[in-house]
Amino acid sequence: MLDAGTIAVYSFAVITVISALFVLITRHILHAAFGLLVCLLGIAGLYLLAGAEFLGVTQLLVYAGGILVLIIFGIMLTNRADGKTIKAGNHRVIPGILAGLAIFLLFTQIYSQSSFRDSLRSTDNNIPLMGHPVESLGVEIMTRYLLPFELIAVILLVILVGSLFISKKENDTN
Amino acid sequence: MISFLFFLGFLVFYGLIAIYAERKISAFIQDRYGPMEVGYKGLLQTFADILKLLQKEHIFTFAADKPLFAIAPTIIFVAMFAAFAVIPLSVNITGSTVATGVYYAIAIVSLDILGILMAGWGSNNKYAIIGAYRSVAQIVSYEIPLGLAVLGVIMMSGTLDLQEISMQQSIFYESATKNTESYLFGLKFLGINVGKYGGILSWNIFRMPPLIIGFVIFFITSLAESNRAPFDLPEAESELIAGFHTEYSGFRFAIIMLAEYGVMLLTSFLAVVLFLGSWSTPLPNIGALKLAEWTSGTPGSISADLWGIFWLCLKAMTLVLCQIWIRWTFPRLRVDQLMNLGWKYLTPAALIIIFIVGLWKLALL
């Protein structure tokens, strides 16, 4: 029999796939962006069900609440500049399908050769219970992974300064 | 489950009294009477308004993007209401016991923006879309000082779990797993452990005095998050009619209004849990007068629930009252003033608070 957790996983998976398909099929670019929202929420739900609570909430905050808002904002600001809505078309269908299949094969290959496969399949102990995941995440970032963490911070600063420079220059020429 | 049912009922009840209070307080501030006709002193005015709204037709304008327009109020309400899941009500009723409580609350509330964008865009009306742009720009900017102000509390308490944060500030501090000691004004060398006195002394703003400024920053940003004056540019009546909900009517308009008042309540609850002692009593034990114990009940029994809910709601309602008071006292900011305040004053101030809290915790606690 299916338990509630399994049903929840499958319903989130179905929601994610259907909304991803909707993003591909719809020709209304803003509807596609909102389809992407549902897709990202579905993935966040899958993370939560897999016990990755912090990752799921971060998905909500960064992708759904941050990046998607920027995408939609961008679409809205550019959409009706000339008075008519932008329609998205389907270009390069065959190369797209080939690339998708290649990535799918790559993922299945990685999954079948990975060491974590067996631990995922065993039902008794999926989630390690030692320590608090959020706490250990914080400690690890500030100790073992300090260098990558600081590098990311520097990269973000460079991006910030760069985008400021680009937007400044455009203003001057205008 | 109990907390869900409580919040659903409380939100509707609060909506009724908050709208009535808003009208009466604004009338008092502007030297008017406010609603007086329906019921004693106009007490039934809100019921009459809601009955009127429920009977009204759902109007879809001809050029509206119908699916977006229809679904937007639901998204706005759900994103707001989902955050109530993690707010603890008393020592027994914890809400959802997720380890990432406050992080989740901030993340899920930010989905509100998408509902506002859908509403503004779906209306296909220039006032609505300008209102939506302003609203989103404002909320995105003010989320940064909001998050930084919360971060100060997180550094103090060492956890994201709202129930754990509440426990540390109450006289049941022994049930908390870490940072259980609270010293008078955060000064350990005085050697006065205020945990057993409880009350107002063990609130986070007094356990760590720099957080008083953090609380002020949180309160200002919470005004901006709920689109209220002096930050009500998204729905500035004199410029934009009603901003992003210009085209809404009937039940959908009622849902948007309820969500707006709900955000006020939510930010007040969060402020109370994070800074003002959550569900714990403000009265300390003074010698033989065990005021804190008398007004807290015994853990595990219904008395603790009743006292916890009473204190939590009383504090939150006081903050809502302050929000209403500020709305009718201060003039609206200009767009550039709004951005200046958010980015040039509140954000650096919140960063400085984090720095001071860190130093204080290293040196004095």
C-alpha cells in the first residue's frame, strides 16, 4: 500500500513535470514564467519530503522569491514597450530534444554508478540523524568550506560592481 | 493542527476588529467620529461592509489576463497564511516544529510578491501595474534590512526554531537546549542571572540591549513589507487610486484586504516572538511576589496555553495598534526617500547591529 509520504512525493513530481511541460508548450511568455514558479515550488516540496529542509526553504527564498521575481520583472518591463505582447515560439526542436536526451542519459549513468544509490534505496535509515543539519551546515561553511565560501562572496561582489559599472555607462551615453 | 485552526479563526476575527479599530483610531486622530451608524458606536460596521463585499459581482475587465487575475488573491493570501505555520502559541502548542522556522517564514512571505505582480499585471491597468512595480521594488529592498535585523536575534539565540527562541526568553528556560542563561542587560560580569525572575528582563531586547535598535529596524521594515503608511506608495490613493488591487471587487477584494491586514499581524507576531519574549509573561518574579509564575500557568496544562495565547496576542495587538497609529500620523515618503531610507540608513544600521551583537556575545556573554 502507498503511504502518505509516497503519495506526496508522486504528486509533487507530477506537479513539477506538468508545470515544466507547460513552460515548454505555452506561447505566452509571462504564463511560462508563472509555470516555472509552480515547477520550482514542486521541486522545493520534493526537497522537503527528502528531508532536506534547509535546501527546500533556500529553494523557495532564492529561486521562487528572488530569481523568478527578477525574471518576471524583466518580462514585464520589456513586454509592452511597443504595445504588443511578446510571443514565445518553438525554435531548434530537434537539437533541444537531443540535448535533453543526452542529459537524461548522463544522469541515469551517474545514478547507476554512484555510491549513494544503495543508501537511497534502503528504507530504514535515509536521513542521518546526528546533529542538527542547519547547525552542522553553518559550522562546516565557516570551517572546512571557508575558502570556497569566501570566493563566492568575492565573485558576488565583483558581479555587483560590474553590473553597477555597466548600468552607469549606459546612462552616461544617453 | 491546533495552531492552524487557532490562527485561521483568529485571523478572521482580527480582520474584523482591526478594520474597525483602524477607522475609529484614524477618526480619533483626525478629530472625527468614524463609523457611528451601524450598531452601538458603529461596532457592526465591518460586518455590514463584509456582507456588502460578499454580495458584489466579480468584475473581470475586458482586457484582463483572466487566469492570472483570478488566481492572484489566492496566492497573496496563501503565501501570507503559510508563514503562520511556524509561530508557536504557548509552551505546549509549538506550531510546526521545523528547525528552520524563522527562515521558512521569511522565505514563504516573499512569495507574496509574485501574487502582487500577478494581480497588477492581470488587471491590465496602468495604475495597477505601477502599484505592483512599486510594491515589489519596495518589498525586495526592505527584505534585506528585515533579514539582517532578524539575523541579530539568530546570533543571540543560536537557533532558527521559533519555539526554541521563545523558550529561551521565558521562565521555562530550562527546557531550551542552548543559550539558556540570560543575564541582566546582557552583562555577565554583574553576575545577575535573570532567567529565574523571568518577565520583561529575559526578553531578547533586554538580554541583548543592541537588539532594541534591531527591533526598531524590524518594525520599520515590517511597515514597508505590509505596504502601510508612511510606506504606502504601492497603493497611494491620491496617485494610483488603489494600486495593484484597483480592479478587484467582491470576495477577491476582501481576500486581498484580509491578506494586507494579515501581513500586519504576521510581522507583529514575528516581532513579538523574536524580540519581545514571545508567549512569555512581561511580569517578573519580585521576591515573594511570584508574578511571572502566577501569570504563566504550568507547562503541559491548559492554563499555560491560555496564558501563552493571551500574552502573545496582547503583545501582537499592541504592535498592530502602533502600526495603525503610525499610519495616521506620518505623511507618505517619496520614492527616492523610500530607497534612501532602506539602502543608506536601515541596511548599514542593521549590519552594525549584527557586528555589535557578535562582539557583545564574544566579550560580555
